[in-house]
Amino acid sequence: MELKAFTDCSLVYLEKTFGLVQEFDHPDLTEWLGRPVELSDHERRELRDFQEPLTLNVLHWNEQELSLNFIGPIFALVRFTSRKFNLFAQRPLRAVVGEVELYGRPDAFIASGFREPEIPLFALHEFKKDVESSGHPAAQALAAMVAAQSLNQTEGLSNLSQPIYGCYVNGRDWNFMTLTGQIYCISSDYSALTDDLFEIFRILKALKLIIEERIG
């Protein structure tokens, strides 16, 4: 059996190995990105407060600084935590998919479970400052999504017709992803330095609603 780290995956490798196909428009991504969710005045003020240091530092923050100072506060504001699911960081994720064992430590993922992650729940995120020698963030996020899809099927939590959700961040730019069966789709860029930040937050709040609906 081949062992393959998320960080060693490319989109070409994932497509050839697992028969994945990219589409540039898919109903699952459209439904997620278009789900209406209201933002409170408090949330808008907080987002503006988060945006100011990003504007000042985005060109020189390293990956950990970006995560601590900007991405983390945004996810905390969404409150991806409950007794049934939680947001976990740098926890090991491993799954056998066909003849390949995929493994890695996503920067963050949402899973069932409270104190420890159990089964990844439809959203995995790779936080990268830039496209560097360590690999492309889209491929790393997609590799983790493939592993999550396999684990969900193994546990009977979902079937191939239900999407897995993902997101990756390159400095100021956010891209959202879905994986349904062997079809994956990547959104256009959302710049956190513009009013797109409100859209980014709305999409994350919509993700929380989707997760709540999935697990009951």
C-alpha cells in the first residue's frame, strides 16, 4: 500500500489516483455560497477590527502569525463548537482510500466529538500564507477532503452524493471547495482586505448551519 502525506499531494496526483474531476460550477458549491445568513452589527464591527491588522501585516506575517492574528479570531467568532462537534487544529487525520493511505495534520478541521475529534464533518481547512515548496494549499485541502469522505463512508455518516466542504487561505485570499463523489469544485477568490470579508464570514456561518443539519 502506498503512503501519501497531504503535503506531498498535487492536484494532478489526486485526479489521476482517485479519478477526481474538477468542475467550475457545481450545485453543492452554489448552494453553500449562496445560502442566506444574516450578520449582526456586532459581527461586522469585529470583522473590521480583524481586518485592520491584516491590512498592515499581510505581506510579512508568516503562516502561524496569520492563523493566530486573523484566521483564528474569525473562526472563534463563528463559534464552531458544541457538544456534538468541534473545531480542531493540527490533529492527525488518516484514511485508506483504495490502495493509498492518506495522512496528515490539517491546520484545522471540524469533526464530530467534543474533547477529541472522531469523524471529520464536511469541512477541512488548510491555512497557507503562500504557495511555497511545501505544496499547493488547494491540493492539500483536497487530499484531506478525500480522506474525510472515506472516513464518513466507513462510519455510515454520509454517502458519495453528499458533499464534503473545504477551504484554503493564501494570505488575503480565501477559496471555498466542495467534493461530491469524484467531482470537486473551487470557488473564485474572496479577498479579506475588501468587503469580501463579510461574504467570507457569511459563508462560514452557513457552513455551521449545514453541519448542524447534517449531524442533527
